[in-house]
Amino acid sequence: MNRRYIITLALALASSVIAFAAHAADVKNIVIVRGALADGSGWRKATEILESRGFHVTIVQQPITSLADDVAATERILDLQDGPSLLVGHSYGGMVITEAGNRPDVAGLVYVAAFQPNKGESLFDLASSKPPAGKNIKETSDGKYLYLDPHAFAEDFAADLPKPEASFMARSQVFASKEAFAAKVDDPAWKTKMSWTVVATEDRSIHPDLERAMAKRAGSTVTEINSSHAVFASHPQEVADIIAEAAGKAGR
């Protein structure tokens, strides 16, 4: 084996190592897709924890007018990121990340008390398969949008938050179009991407057994937290820990 061949082989191996290292770069961008009914402000504490660890966090304030509109809103945020991103979805946001997560710049998916649909499933399909404990979703007078009765919001959505916080969330809730909830997913990203699921064991908005079943079907790594549907706000440290761990593993 001559010297020139050895040098060429060494350079080739070095290039391969550099390429692998670039591919396995740490994921530092966290893009959070909020659920219906609550705006993104409830993610502030979890965001501050993640940012203190060096992550760049952005929250999508999608319109919830249609699933297509909400995927497009998420993609606009992904376009702004430098490097790969971890997509996090709460509740209805799980529908969105399941579609938007097919992009090559999405490294993994985290479902936080979220819907995790398969191909051809809508939110309505999933919610009716294992009805939640809460029964207080109302229609607007035009029949096009849905909201949670403010008087029942704390009990059904945020039972483990202080009353002033739950009251504010009730009064600042974002109405969701029935069209968005009826839309069916086309190509589930969890079939090709690593995924993690947070099951909120006291959830009255999505049946906890439904969260477990969807996660099992997807082969997700599951963590259960004794919490209401607003687990991201009532247990920000635990949720941030799961997201940080997912970001580390998704980047390998």
C-alpha cells in the first residue's frame, strides 16, 4: 500500500466523519404548534426553561381556520429556522405537526396531550372513538366555529392551574373552525420520524386512553404526567425536560 493511497484513504475517511457529524448535529430549534382553544402564551414558562438551555423556541399562532391553513402557518415558521427543527404539538396541534413534520428539516415530533392521527383520520374521528370526560364544547351562532364554555374551561381544560390562570385562558381562548377538526390527515410524519408522546392522565379534553392508543400505534416514546389537558402550562419543567431529551435524541 503506497503512501499516496494511504493519504487519499485518510482524507476520504475524514470527510465521511465530518459529513456524519453534520448530519447528526444537535437540534436547537424547537417549533411549538399550540392547540385549539388556548393561545401560545401558556407555553411561556416551558419556553423560558428551554431557552435557558440554549434552545431557540418559536410558537406558531396558527389561525385554526383549516388544517391546510395551519400547516402552511407552521411551514412559514419552519422556513425561518437555521438548521433542523423539533416539532411540538399540543392537542389539535398534533394534527398539524403530523402533516408538517414530513419536511426534511424536521428531525422529530413531540405530541403533548395531542391528537396523533393516522392516514385518513380527522380530529372528529379520533375524538369520537374514545369520548373525553368533558362535554362542554359549544358552537358559535353561525355553526362554523367551536369553543369551550368559559364556565367549564377550568374543569375541562386546566384543572391543575391556579384559578386566575385558568380564567385568563378561558377568556383568551381561540375558537376553532369545524372545518379544521373535520380535515383528514394525508401522510403521517410519525411513520418516518422519531416521535415522543406526553399522556396527561387527568385529561378531560382528550381521553387519556386515546392518547395511549395513538402513541402505541405510532411507536412513540411515552411519558405519563398526572395533569390536566393544560400539561404544558401546569408542568412546564417536566414538559421542557421531555422536549430537550427528544431534541438530543432526534439529532443523532
